[in-house]
Amino acid sequence: MKNTLIFSMLFIASFGFSQNLVPNPSFEDTDLFFCGIMTSSDFNSAASEWQTPGDGSPDMYYTNINDTCFNFQPNSTYSGPIGIKGSQIPRTGNIMVGFGAFTIQGMEQREYIEVALSTPLTVGSHYVVECYVSLADSIEFATDNLGIYLSEQLINQASNSVISATPQIQSNGMITDTQNWVRIADTIEATAPFQYLTIGNFSSDANTNLQANPSYSSKPGTYGAYYFIDDVSVENIRDLNTVKHALNSDRKLIKVIDLMGRETKVKPNIPLIYIYDDGSREKVIVN
């Protein structure tokens, strides 16, 4: 629904900005501008703050490296034997990451990315957790099995197999869009002092839902399900700006929640969190 209420008074009740607890959330801080197909150690060396928790090998993609590199975006001129995954550009900045959510049925292979939050979550507090993904243009399948898992301990395994965990945030519906960025998000109550965030497919091959991608190129290395990812965040909803008005804009309001993270209707003179389809959110008081 589009919010059409208009009020003449705009009052900023809080001047503090919401703090994203995810360091290097859009991967712009990098220790290495890598050209080529990454191994797990290459990713760990290049992705400042981020790492892969297993032996899978996510890739970093850049718009500011030589266009002959496999991982140049958007239109790499790479001529090697491995097929280019797609032509998406980062949602923000010059860098994004790509990871395999599924390879070949029965192989149980996964790629994950993991980061330590700047501070642990406060038990009982509510947080908006989100990221943006886009299906690689040339890949074989789309899936709805993308999740964000928060944990107290760092995950580390010496394989590229499925991580046995239940993500607190799960994608809603098959993510088939190869042109736009799709937001995966939810509001959670911290049940433990979580300090680590891991993103990927936590379901077995048998429990992974797949849908054929019509733009699949069938070139080597384009099998399975593969996604680009950008702009990861974890924010305490009480830290959001408070705005005394009802917004009149082209953004689509998709959810209203109270300060406890519960979905609710718009109520006058009560601070509520408005969440929009572009990923923005504000603490709003409507007269």
C-alpha cells in the first residue's frame, strides 16, 4: 500500500543515525583487487572483515578492474573456459560478492560468507537484519533457500558441505530476478548475544527448491544456483531516526512494526517503525 497521508509539520525527534553492526557491509573495503576465479584463501585475503566459513570459494566482483578479468562487471571480456556468471553491477559502490547456493544434486556443496559483528546483539532487543541478492543471469537455477544465520560462535569447517544450522532470516519465495536487487529481511528478537552472521543455503540438496532460469547459458561453471550479494546490515530498531509525520513518497510501505518488532497497524502518537520496499526504514510518529 502507498502511504498518502500528508502533514505539513516535519519534526526530527532524534538526530542519531542507525548503526549498522555489520562491518564493511557492501564489501567496498578490500585488502586486494583480485583478478580471476577465487579460491577460499583468495576470498579470505581480499574481503576485508569477511571470510568463508568452509572450503567453498565465493568470488568478489569489481567494476574497477581490467575488463579481461573473469570477475569484472558488468560485461567481462574474459575468454577462458569457465562461463561468466552474469552482468549485474553492485547495488552500491564498485564491489559485490557472489556465492553458490547449490551445485549438482547429491553433491551437497555450498559457498557461504561470514562476518563478525562490531558488537554482540543485546538479548531481548529487536533488530532489522537484511541483505540484497540478485540471481546470476547465466546460471542454471533459482532457489528460495537463502538464509541469514546469527550465531554466538564463529563457524569454521574444513569442507564445502552444507552447514547444519537453522537461519533466523529466510528468503520468502523463489528469487528469480536477474536484473534487480531483491531484499531479504526480517525483524528478530535477539535470544542470545549473537556476534557472527553467515549467509548462504543451509538446506540439504533434497530440501532445496529449484526453478529453471530461462537465461541459463549452459556454459562450463554455470550449473547450479548462484547469487550476487550486496549491502548487508543488522540494525537495532530503537536506534532509528524518529520522524514526526507521515511520509509522502514513491517508496512502497511494506510493513509497520512496533518497537518490540511486532507487526502492527498505523496508530497515532505512537512511535512505530516503517519498513519500505527499497530497504529503508524510519521510526515514525503520526499525529
